[in-house]
Amino acid sequence: DGGITQSPKYLFRKEGQNVTLSCEQNLNHDAMYWYRQDPGQGLRLIYYSQIVNDFQKGDIAEGYSVSREKKESFPLTVTSAQKNPTAFYLCASSMGQADGYTFGSGTRLTVV
Amino acid sequence: AQSVTQLDSHVSVSEGTPVLLRCNYSSSYSPSLFWYVQHPNKGLQLLLKYTSAATLVKGINGFEAEFKKSETSFHLTKPSAHMSDAAEYFCVVSDWDSGAGSYQLTFGKGTKLSVIP
């Protein structure tokens, strides 16, 4: 079955470390997205990519970085510059406006 | 610029009674509208979508929503709540962002639905 796979499901990070969250899709979708979810704040867009080798900052890109070397993959790195990284991170993909987005099952990142 | 307002952060209903989750939006163009459901520690699942066809949209699990342009609303309803409906629900608008040069999603802040046995 086609879908989006996020890994790991849970991730613990020490202060000052960079960590990378994986997102892979086999839906042949062109666009991919990373969202951060905090309680009571809904979803906030971190980065998005419409095509391979191109990506744009979302509303809260500071402290994060991404790459899009393959259509199927859109990893997110949470750098040490992100001051409050503890959150639930969701990856999504889409073929177009009318289709809606398909979401992965999320990665919960905790700073210890 | 587009925006989405979910009018209730928390709704509580008894099992077997109707569900109404309210959503208002603003948009400059012709938006697509979606409702997603999220169970704890899970991703978001698409319930239904409006894309300028029929204004009454039927989705999965007995949910439906009506697009009312004059009221800029897209409320989600279900005739009879089930315990498994307890989750968080997000209203989402997708519209053209001229500044970004692409379609962008805007999420409401979510409505947590509790179902009382």
C-alpha cells in the first residue's frame, strides 16, 4: 500500500545535538511538507518542497534544515539552534490542491 | 491571506447524540476545504474534502460537512456519535498564496471531541 513512513516514532535528543527525522513516501507525490505540532497550537509549517532539489521556508524554519535529493525522501534536521525542539513532528505529501495531504504517523521528539 | 477559525476548542457529546464541530474560514480565492481527524500520537487522517463540486460533502465514518459560501463556514456533522469518534479534528483550507507562488494549507487550531458513554 502507498503511504508515508516517518521514523523513528520516538526520538530523544540531548541539548546541543543535531538530530534528523526521516520521511519517505511511495505515493509519487511531488510536494512534501514538515509540520510541528504543539498542544493547543494546531500545526505550524516548518519547510516545504514542491519539487526535487528545491524547498522553501515555512512559518517557523529557524533552527531547522531540510534536503530534497530524491522525490521520495524529505528528511528534517533539528539543529542545536532550535531552542525548544520538544514537539510532535508530522510529515505530509500532496499531488495538488484538490487532493488534500497524506500525513505520516509522526515523530515525537523530546529533549533530555 | 487565508485563515481558519474553529469556534470550539473542546466539544463533549453523549454517545448516540449528534456531533457538530464548527469551522469558519476566510480566503481570497476559491479554496479547497478539508477536515482531518487525529487520534492521540497518530498522524492526521483525511475525513472529507470540498473542492468546488457539491456543497454537501460526505466523508468516512458517517461524517459530512456543508460548504456555505455566504457564511464562510464548513461545519462538520455526524448524526450519532460513537466512542471511537473521540479524537481531535482539524479544519483546513487550501488556497493559492500569491506571495509564495504555490498552494498553501492553513490549519485551524483543532477541536477536541469527547464522547461520553
